[in-house]
Amino acid sequence: MSSLDAARGDPEQVERSKGVNLDFDSVRLIDVSRHFGRRRALSHVSLTARTGDILGLLGPNGAGKSTLIGVMATLAAPSSGEVRYGDHSARALGPALRRRIGLLAHELHLYPELSARQNLTFFAELYGLDPDGGVVDAALERAGLADRMGEPVTGFSRGMRQRLALERALLHDPRLVLFDEPFTGLDDRAVGLVSDRLRALAASGAIVVLATHDLDLADGLVTRVALIRGGRLLSDEPAAAGLRARYRAQIGAA
């Protein structure tokens, strides 16, 4: 999601969304399908995520996890079915809905020529936040980059950029946070820090949705498990012991 998109949109939609409560405590996908030409990336998916959940979207590469994240982020409209945020559709809430969504995707949306501080300051201002009010400093601390804040991002490792992008996605305190393979490039220590961050988000009332194919990272972190293969939802159930065995039984060797 381009962060500029949160401030863009059809003026009629913006006007229509005024006076509508933008907060919500659940996200529901109702019989959602998404086609790209003749290719069906999602097929009749029905799924609900609620505040306090860490919902793991698990499946092999090409299963449809990223497409599902994109639909929930309002980056891609369903070809059929709908997504409801609380009692409202994305259309009813308008472009302002994106102010309640944080997304960390494969594209990190960082400016490599800017420093870590400059990146977070830029995005804070886009969301109407005061970058001098402590929000940027706190984000740099959480990312473990306070001592590197003045350095250009182009010199950062993948893991450092990943941690910075995570905090970029959370600057505006979103209700729905969507992560597509958030552990890419992280060492064991950073994985632990990010996992703790996700748990804290869920405990504070966020709806956390995490797409991954890494069962070891998902096990012990997610509170619900949605298994996806070929664009279809195979199961949606509370996390429990034996995740790898269930995955192998429904999807194949892991």
C-alpha cells in the first residue's frame, strides 16, 4: 500500500464516509474470490479475524496468501464476495479506512537515500502525526535503530530495513495490521523481538494477520490458523499442538 493512498480517493467516497465510525473489532471475508484474467487466485474464501487475534495464513508459495492480504488491505477488490470491517464494507468507509490499516508487504516502502529518522518522519507527517512528539523516537527504539537513525537506509542490512519498515507500518496505531512474511532476513534475536511486538499488538486490541510458509515461526505465535492451498481455505481453527502434522495432512510435506 502506498502510504499516500490513505489521503487519496474519490471525493464522493470521502464525503460519504464522513460521520461513519472508522473503528472496528473484526474483519470478515464473505465468500471472497479474486481472479486475475483466467487465473483464480482466491476461490470462495470466508474468514473472520477479531481483535486480539494473531491469525496465521499458512500455505505453500503461490497458495493465495499475498492476494488475501492485498484484498484485506483494500489494495485489490474481490472479483466476487465482500470484505466487511465491523459492520461496514470498504466502500462505505471510503479511503479513510486505510488510516486504520497497517501493511508490511514484500515491498518495504522505504526511501533508501533517506535516513531511518527521515523515513519515519516522512510517513508520520503523511498520517498527520507530529514527528517531534515522540512517535518517531519510540519507533526507532522499538526497531533497535536508535543508534543508526541518521544513516541512509541504503546501507542497512535486509533485517534492519525489515525492522524499520515494520515500525513504519505501525506509526499510526492501526486497528488491522497485515504482515506478509515479516520475518524475512531477520536473525534469531530480531525474530524474537518482532514476535514479541506482534503479541503486544494483539494484546492491545489490534487485529493481526500474518502470512507465512514458515511453520516453525508460526507455531507458538499465532492464535488461529488458516490453511490455504490453491486459493482455497482448507481450514480455520484455533492454534494447537501438532501444527506441522495438520499442515502435512491437509497441504503436504513441510
